Amino acid sequence: MIAAMVTACASLMIAVMAYWLNHQGETRRSLRKARIDRVSSQLKDLYGPLLILTETNEKAWSEYRRRYIRPNEVRPAEVFLPELEETRWRTWVEAVFAPTAQKMREVITARGDLIIGGDMPSVVLDFCAHAATYDALLANWDGADASKSTLIRHPGNSFLIYVRESYGSLKAEQALLLKATCEGGRSRFHQSTR
């Protein structure tokens, strides 16, 4: 009788322990899957498109600067651009810089919930403000100031660095999460085949 009760209690404790361990494992897998899904969405819906657009814009700006702006050329904002330079600049603004900036702003606006961290980085807000001023520049090109530039300056290299580093850190985290998932799956497979 006592042996039967001990056996029944041991069986019950083993069952409860197995359930608890299984529940803990499922909880960890669910949390890992949710994190993988979030990181993948951040890459696919925000930082991936943003990186491509940012790198494209940077390459276009670098080439424009290399080809059309003389090194160390400083021109006061109140000095008008010569007609040929203004025509060229307007073409590049209308066809390349403004559309790309607007696409980046749209990506950020639509998927800002995927930004890394709890707060919107100031460099992202600075870029969006810059992109918004293209609308006014293009709407009033002939009435714009002599420099024909946006009212709010591009945040420069800090925006490109932010996007590159964010994308890189998310890719690294994604790789670690996927590796852990694969290793967890292999160990379960090996345990089940024993």
C-alpha cells in the first residue's frame, strides 16, 4: 500500500515537473519566435529599405559633389547660382534628391513603430524635417533664396551612420536568434532519435 502511494506520488510529481519544464520551454520558444519576427520586420519593413535608399542617395550626392562642386568652393547663400548650375541643381533636386528623401520619410513615417529603442532618434527627426522642406523648395523654386537649398539642412553623415549601424546590429541579432533556434531544433531532434 505504501509502495503504491509512493509510486503514485512520484508519478504525479514527474508528470507535474514534465509539464512545467515543457511549459517553460514553450514560453522561451514563443518569446524567441516573437523576437525573431520583430527583428525580421524591422529589417524588411524599415531598416532594409531605409538603408538602400540612404546608400543610393549618398552615392548620388557624392557623385554630384565630385563632378559639379569644386573642392573648397564656398558660396554665400545670398549669391545666385549661375544659370547652368541652377538648372543642373534643380534637375538633380527634382529627379534624385527630393524623391529619394520623400521615399525615406514615407518609410520612416509608415513604419516608425519599428525604430530601435523607446524614443525616436533626433537624427531621424532631423532628416524627416529636412525631407519635408523639399516640398516648399520645389513649390516655390523661383521665389526661394539664392542658394536654392532646403530650409532645414540634411543631418549629414550622422544619419547615414545611424542607418548603417542599426541595420548591422539588427542583422547580427537576427543571425544569433536564428542560430539559437536552429541549435535548439537540432538538440530536440537528437533527443527524440535516441
